[in-house]
Amino acid sequence: MTLFSRYVFRQVANAFVIILVTLTTIVWLATALKQLDLIVSQGQGFVLFLKMTVLSLPSLMALIAPNAMLMASLYTLDRMNGDSELIVMTAAGAPFGEIGAPFVVLAAMVCVVILICNLWVMPASMRALRALITQVRTDVISQVLQPGRFSSTEPGLTFHIRDRSPTGDLLGLLVHDERDDKLVMSYLAERGRIISNDDGAYLVMFDGHVHRYEVKDPSKGVQIVAFDQYVLNISDLNPKDTGSKELRPRERYLSELLSPDPKLLKNKGAAGQLRTELHDRFSTPFYPLLFAFLAVAVLGHARTTRESRWAQILVAAGIAVGLRVSGLTASNLVTLSAGATPLVYVIPIGAIIVAALVAHVRMSPELRSKLSLQLKFVPDNIKFWTGRGIVAK
């Protein structure tokens, strides 16, 4: 790149970084509030809160980066025109590549980063975040229990421990369960330990007794069974919003999307969701490049500094929103039918080609002059005004 192109690249890159960080911080704060409520209610530490929020950043940045690219491009071009930099370079005969290339290069770099994030970073971070949230939520019993106090996680269920060992084991454990109207169960153990895995959370008790009492048949009395080890499933004691154990499409790696488990495909709508997620990961990286070409096509040509460019900025923003909504609509159609898959790629790629051609024509005086001469003989008195576009009278 030339000296001027490097200057433009630095300007748009600085604007992109500032806008990306600002928007990500705003969205991050809104997301962090949800995790903060979970941390506070479960009595966890601030370090765990930071881990959970940092793991959500890759998906947020991949979502925000295209919009940041559009805003940075519009801001930089408008500022350069206001400072007469575009006017001077255009008057000096600068070609399209001299002004537009820095935006395209930065957009291409953003596209590559988003692609890497979509294919590898985001699934890994989403899985780690899911595991961390599950760990916090399944640890509710161990956080509620306090030595020497009777604690109740829900009506009819009472816990008591004598003390905690340095390793975290529960010493002198008592669990009284009368949630069932027909059966009352009491568990007494010398030692207990809470473990969790992908299947749920379990309370493992060692060296104790189970007291069983049938309410509707008091004649049987209390039945006592001794045990060396007893496992009690406490997954149902956790909050009900823990979600399904099944991985969501966004949490799956690329290999799992390309070759999904046949058992998973039997679920209603699973095939469409996996197909949509797969093509979204490859199609969304095109949008930063599209928005860069769009900004250059609309604001890349020089205009007098006395003329406001807010109308052009709004037009560019409106077109960008329309294209993004069209892309999301195409993604929804892919969920319903595999035949709509080409639309996911045709919309951004086709728009990139059109925006690139428009930008090249509007920023090339010789092409505008040639088109103006050719359009003189077009019926219906269609005129091509240099720098203004096509106006029909």
C-alpha cells in the first residue's frame, strides 16, 4: 500500500477497534448482569464471575464485529471528506484502490478472524461456559450447608452436617426427606461427598444407615438398612433453568456439524438447526467485507464540505440492515428446507459484487464520463449526473 493507503488503514483500524471495544463492553455488561445474579445467589467468588463473562466474549465479538466495521468505515470516510482529504486525493486522480483498498484489507482481516472464531474458538468457549455454569448450579447443596445448622433447600427436605473436612467432605451428615406423602426417608452417614458430571449431581454417603418409614402402613415401623456406600441423586434439587443436557448447535464443533450423530438427527428439527448453524458459520464472515464495500460505494467519492452527508450515512445503514435481515431470513429458511442453502451465500456475495462495481464506477471519473456519454442516447431522457447517480425525468 502507498503512504496514503497506510494512513487511511490506520485511521479506519483505530476507529474499528474503539467501536468494537465500546459495543462489546456495552453488550458484555448486559450479559454479565445475568451471570452476576447466578454468582451472587450461589455464593461464588468474583474470579469465577470473570471467567464466565470472559468465555462469552468470543461469541459477542463475532456478532458485533461486522457492525463495528460498517460504523468505522462510515465514520472514517465522513471525517476524511470533512477534512477535505477525499477531495484532494480525488482531484489528484487517486484510483479506486488508493482509497478503497485499506477498507477492503481491514475487512478481509476481520473476515478471517470471525471465521476462525466461528469454527474453533466460539464452540470451545461456549462449552467451557456451559460446564462452568453447570458446576456452579450443581454446587448449590454444598454452598447451602453450614456446619451445625439445619438447612432446607426445598419444603420437606432437610440437611445437617457436623463439620467440613479440609478436603471438602461433609462430616456427620443427616438428610431427612419427607417430600413423598407415602414414604419418609432419613439418611445418616459418617461422611459424605458431592460429585457432579455430565449426567448430573450426586451425594455419595459412606458408613451410615437408611431409615425408611411408610406413612400409610405404620405397623411396619421404621426399617433400618446399613450401608458402606450409598449414592443419592440430587440433580433434581438444582434450579430448574439449568437447561437441557443436549449440546446446542452453537456449542458443537465443525466436525460434529459436518457428521452429526444419527441419534441426534432423529429429534424433530435437529437436522435443520445443525444445517443452519453450519452455513451461518461460513456465511457470516462475508458481512464485514460487504459492509466495507457498501460504505465505500456510498461515501467513497468526494463531495463538497458544505453538503451534509447524513442522508448518505442513513442510506448506507438502511441498506446494511436490510441485507442483514435478508441473511437472517435466509438462515431461517435453511432450517425449514435445505434447498434454501444457496441464499445464505448469494445474498452477501452478490451484494459484495454489486457494491464493488458501484464503488468502482462512482470513484472513477473516466468511467462516469463514459457512462454519461453512452446514456445520452437512451430513450426516456435518462441522464447520468457525475457524482450524483442516475436521475430519471
